[in-house]
Amino acid sequence: MLYGTPTARRRDAQRNRAAILQAASEVLAQEGAVALMPEIARRAGIGQATLYRHFADRQALTAAVLTYQLEIMEARVAACSGHPAGFRDLLRETLHSQIELRGLVKLVRRFDLGLQERYRQRVIAAFAAPLGRAREHGHVRADLVPEDLSLLFTMVQGVAEATDDVRAARAAADRAVDLVLDGVFLPG
């Protein structure tokens, strides 16, 4: 910091951080993966010291990965915002991402409840406007409100975590997504 002005991250530091977040996301999406810091560093192509310079511990890394994934989700939502008929595909994609990243979801459950609620509210806020447009255009049930999405996410996560057999859990969660979406979206 120079005279109270924060300095921008060096490009290599920015590249390392992006590589860490991508590698951690990949590790958390693996079958039965535990987010081990050495494995994340290896996949990111950096040393463990570099990893720990960016993230002091697993909780800091988990929070950063969650923020990274939320930014990806928010970009998808923004790209779909002018297409009310595409809301079903957007919601399906988001629910499937949740299934793929169930390791991340398990780690986030270790956060204090207040922090978990802030992340939940961020997701609900991202979907509020597209849901409203889909409802206005008759694509979803008229009584569906943004808070209902939290219920959908919780239901699918419960199915995904019902067994330690990752393949069976994904198959069950995929079926749950189909059932949930059929209950939310209007025919035609």
C-alpha cells in the first residue's frame, strides 16, 4: 500500500488466485473428493506456500470458491435475464451445478448460520427478477416466489446427500431435479 491507496494485485498473483479457485472447484466436484490443500495447489500448478499466501485455511478457500461459483451463477442469470422462456434451463443448470459441487455445499454448511444465510440471500436475489419475468410470461406457476427456490435447492441437496455412493446420489438428484421442475413449470 502506498500512502493509503491499496495496490493492485500483480498479474501473476491474479493468475495464481484464478488457478487456485478453478482447481479447488474441480477438486470439490470429484467423486468423494475432500478438498485437500496439497491437491489443490498441485492442480493449480503452484506451491503450497503460494496457496497459503492467498488463503490462510480451508474456510477462507471455501468462502472464496463459493464466491467464485456465485459469480459464475450470477453471470449465467444475467445472460438469461431477457429470455423468460429460458428460466427452466437456467434453473436446471443451477441445480445440476449444486449436485456437482456437493463437496462445496458440505463445507459451506460448516460456516456460521449468519454467513450461510447471506450466501442464500445472494442466490435468491440473483434469481428474483428472472423468476418474476418467467412468472409474468406464464412459464412458471403463478404462486412461485423467490423464497421457494431456496426450498427447491434444499430438496435437491437432500437427495444428493442421501447416500455416499456418488453415482447413485447424482442419479437420484437428477431425477429429483426433473420432478421439481415439472412441478414448478407450466406445461407447454
